[in-house]
Amino acid sequence: MSDAPARAAECIRVVLPSPLRALAGAASEVRVSLAAPANVHAVVDALEAMYPMLRGTIRDRSTRQRRAFVRFYACARDWSHQDLAEPLPEAVRRGDEPLLIVGAMAGG
């Protein structure tokens, strides 16, 4: 029996871009429950477990690094270059704000 304190679950709201939403057959916003403190890696792990067809679309399958044309936004801030193991902002972890996964645009 462990003496470690139980970790509360956090319900994270995630907004998916239209192409991933269509691929997964998901609503524009999905919710994932994670042990606290939730981070981007845990959110993507949960999404890939719920929607296996998303594996490899958000992160590279082997390196688990964010795909170049995928961005993460939390509380109106670009989290794409944060350490993805860093806990998400409190407002996202409370469910007040969603984590946005956005397909970046490129071209000229």
C-alpha cells in the first residue's frame, strides 16, 4: 500500500482542428480526464487512446514530438514551444479554458 497522496482528476477541454475532428469523428470540443497536474503530453496520450486514428497526426509516433504544423494554445498563449511535460495553466486544468490544438498555416 502506497503512502503517496491520491492525485485528483482534472477534466481538460480540448478543441480539435476540423481535419482531426473529421478523422476522429469527434465533436469540435472533447473532454479528457487526467490525473493532476495535467500536461500536453498526457492530453495527447488520452486523445490517442480515445481516438486511435489520431496517432501520429499531432505528434510523431516515434519521437512523441509535436508535428511542425501543429500548435497548442492555452489561455490565449502559444504553448507549442513549452516543455510538453509542463503542467497546463490552472484555468485549463479547472476546465474554465480549453486547450486548443491548431493546424498551422503555411505557404505564400
